[in-house]
Amino acid sequence: MKKEELIKSLKNQKFPERIIRAFEEVNRSKFVLKREKRFSYEDIALPIGEGQTISQPYTIAFMLALLEVKDKQKILEVGSGSGYVLELLSKLNPNGKIFGIERIKKLAESSKEKLKNCKNIKVICGDGSKGFKRNAPYDRILTSAAANKIPQKLIEQLIIWGILVAPVMGSIIVVKKDRKKNKVREFPGFRFVPLIAE
Ligand code: SAH
């Protein structure tokens, strides 16, 4: 599949215009392994080394739509891997700030190199299973690896009305933080690499 075909398929699936534009602006081929380059725009997950994968574009678009990103927000991605989703986030939030936390040093380092021209992205190497307190609270938190249960520590690091999108077991969970009772929605039927808590 060519990039234009992938974009067309995202359009057919009725994702919001601005999300599709972000996919148009970012080259997925920059983030996949050399030997996988020809598959860059297939709507499938691909290896990024170290036993990890870059998610399927459809799944990323689905999560980004749920995240309801607006400009000028402070956003954290836990498990930022290759950096692909970070660059998509920076297109949706050009005047905001994006933090990515990745536990595998090699991936964190190579994503830093690939994103060095994106001034509003900062990659941190470390365990993000409990978030990244130093810069909290966040407007939005996205987790790209699956936890066993809803990560309460991450919800604590959101502002009121902030949104967490996180895979939990085989579902994508969306939590909208509230003063009293958080609003939680669940979308089953997804697969992610596991979130490793240290
Ligand atoms: N969004 C990424 C997806 C990478 S896969 C991309 O676009 O490439 C998920 C990543 O989560 C893996 O790189 C894995 O190393 C990382 N991960 C798993 N547990 C983690 C943890 N506790 N803290 C930080 N990163 C973690």
C-alpha cells in the first residue's frame, strides 16, 4: 500500500480531518526498521527492534480520536517507542508540549535523533508505568503499551477534565477525569505489547 492509499482508507473510516492531516504530514517510513520500509504504509503493526512494535495506523488513529487533542496542551505518551506517535501528536498540538517516556534506552535514543527537529517534543528514558510526575499535571495522557488494570497513577497526573487513553488487557480504555466520578469507556478487541512495570 502507498501512503495515499493508507490516507484514503483512514478517510473512508471517517476519522476526523485533522487526524488524517497529521498522518499525511508524518512519514511512518522514518520510524520503521530498514528491512520493513516497504511495508511502512500497510495498515499493520511493524517491528521497531528490541521486540517492540509500532502500532497499526488504524489503531493509532482510533486512539488519537479518543484523546481529543487540542492545541496548546501538555501531553504525555507512555511507551513512546520509535517516536511515530509523538510526531503525530506534535502535528495535532503544534503550540503545546509533548513528553514521551520510553523504558528501552536504544529506542529512546533513536527516537530522540529522529525527532530532533520537533522542538515541542521531549523524550525521556525511563519507566513510565507511574507516569512522569516532574511535569504533571497533563491535559492528555496516552499509553501505547497494555497494562493489566486501569493505571490510577496516570489518572492522578491528569488535570480535571483531562483525558487518559490506555490499553488495558485487550481493550482501549478512555477515562475522562472528573471532580467526583471519572467517566470511563471501553472499546474491546485490540492487541498491544505489554506495559512493563519496574
Ligand atoms: N507509540 C510507539 C509504540 C511503541 S510499542 C511508537 O509509535 O513506536 C510500546 C512501547 O512501550 C515499547 O517501546 C516498550 O518498550 C514501551 N514500554 C513498555 N513498558 C513501559 C514502561 N513501563 N515505561 C515506558 N515505556 C514502556
